[in-house]
Amino acid sequence: MAPHKAAYIPSKKARLEIGTAEYTHPRENQIVVKTAAVAVNPLDWVKQDVGDVFSSWIKYPFIMGSDLAGEVFEVGPGVTRFKVGDRVVGHAVGMDERSNKSSEGAFQEYTVIRTNLACPIPDSLTYEAACVLPLGLSTASCGLFMKDYLALRYPTIAPPSGSSNSKPVSKKETLLVWGGSTSVGCNAIQLATAAGYDVITTASSHNHEYLKKLGAIAVYDYKSPTVIADITAAFKDRLSVGAIAIGQKSVGFCIDILSKCQGRKFIAQASFDWPPSGFPQGALDWPAFSMRMGTSMMSLKAKSALKRVQAKFIWGTDNMANEVGKAIYEDFLPQALRDGRFIAAPEPLVVGKGLEHIQEAMDINKKGVSAKKVVVAI
């Protein structure tokens, strides 16, 4: 097969460039997807901004990107779950150290995807809508279901009360999702609801109804001066199963709430508290930046210990090497999407068509979006 087009990061901290990539045939438990749409994530522009401070194992030039949807172009030896021509969504894991391969990066015309991180999609779901799912879905599912995180019951298609993995409880088991309108938040709400848990979440007021449609039983404005007290009161007569924290200062807020609740006091942390001023632009600025970050993390760790609430960072790519990937992408998601019980959320914000628009999409994502995921059609 002839080389194909790709959007590379050519060197440390450089802007993306369009070039060619060699076609890579899939191995066992892999497929090649002809990319139809990609979504961008903060980790893409963070890697671009900070260089080797993040994912230092990556060698340039490199093809980034985690979220894609498209058509199966080739299947690896022994793969029976997919066939050529299937419409799929997939989580590309090239940036993970366990892969560290440009062939598994999403920002190109043909991408190698692992079968335990791929899911068929119905004809009713556009590629642009579907590609918002993978990294947010993987991150949320790792935090919710991995044994060394919240270890919740898996989601089911049947009503939770009739499922074999449900259990009677005297109080309503409730998950706190701080940052519900984010990609991770939208997926966490739906996954936890499908697993039979109530979800309380936070968001800007204009996103409250949207998150209730996804399954949240209550949504609080994170900007409210009484939000901590309000959510703590909402947990009265409920049993905490823990929290997923997304966004600035979210872990600290979740510690304050869970420390006063009955039940599990564990936070799956999906983001760091980056300084509002952003990342340093020059080498001389990094020592002060590192000191501020270190002080912030030490303060958070002390608060966690003092209030006896554990927090642990989530890596969504862990699904490539555990049982959660199969449980979500193979056992749950295909039928849930077909039946409309799981919605591809947040909604896509399509900013252009073609690989040359991916850098623009990253710039837009960096500026911030609300209840949207920035998407490029290919």
C-alpha cells in the first residue's frame, strides 16, 4: 500500500505539519481504520506546549491523536469481531509508552486500532458524532471500573435492578462527578447510570438540562459559593461510591465533599490543576513553574491525608491492557449505541475538513469549549 497523509508534530513544541506515513498492516487483535473523523483532546496541545516534560518517550516526528471514527480497512490475523467495511469508533493509543508508535496515532488517514478499544457504530451515528467518544469513554471507564480505582459494577443493557451484577442496598449508591459537561464527565454520568448508580454532578447552569438528559439526578453550578455545602447536603441519606474529578481545583472540592459523606472516600482524578497562566514559554521559567506545581500537589496530598480521602490519577490508555476495555467496547457499548441507551457526548464542534485543520482544532480546544468536543472531518 502506498504511503498516506498524516498530521505530524515534527519536533519538540512545533506546530503540526502535513506529511506522509507508511501504511502499517494490523497484527493479531488489531484492525486498520480508514479515518473519517477525529477529535482533539487537551493532551494533544499539552504535549505540543510542554515538549518532553510530558510523554518524554516520544521521538519526533510523531503522529498524535486518540479519538477517531471511520471504516475498517483491514483486519489482523484471527480477528473475527470486525470485517472490512464496518463502521467503527476507536481509541488510538500511539502516545502511550506501551505502544509509542505513530502507526497507532489518530491524526492520519489509516490508523492501527486495538480490537479491545474499538466498537461498531450504527448507521444513525455520524462519524463526526461518534469520534467524540474514545478517550473520554476510556478515561471514565478506567476510573469507574478498574479494580484499583472505584471498582464499580459494570454497566448493563438491561435495567440494573434485573441484572445479575446488581445488589440490594439500604441507601442509594451515588457517584459524584465534578465536571459533568466535560468529555470524561459526560461518559462517566452515562456509564455509572447504566451500572445502576445515581449521579450527582457539577456544570455551568446552561448545561444542567443536558446533563440530566444523560442521566444525572442532580446538577449543581460549580461557580456557586454554596456548591460544596449544597452537594454535601444532597448526599444525606445516600451512600457515596466515590468521585471522578475533572477540572481546576476539582480534587480539592471532591475531598471536601466526600470527607463528610458516608461510604467510599476515593477520587479518580482525571486532570491536574494547571496554573491559570498556562505553561512556561522559556526554559528559565520552568523551575518556578515546577515549584508551583509541586507545592500545589503536596498541599493536595496533605489535604487528602488529613481528611482521609484517597485520590489517584487515571490513565485512560490503561484499558489497552486490562479487562475493562473489553467490558465497555465489546460487551456494553455496541448494543447501547444501537438502542440509543448511550449517547455520543458531548456534542461535536466540527471546525473543518482535512488533516490541515487539526492544528486549528487543537488551538480552539486550548482556548476552552463547554459541553462540546472539537472535531475535524477527514
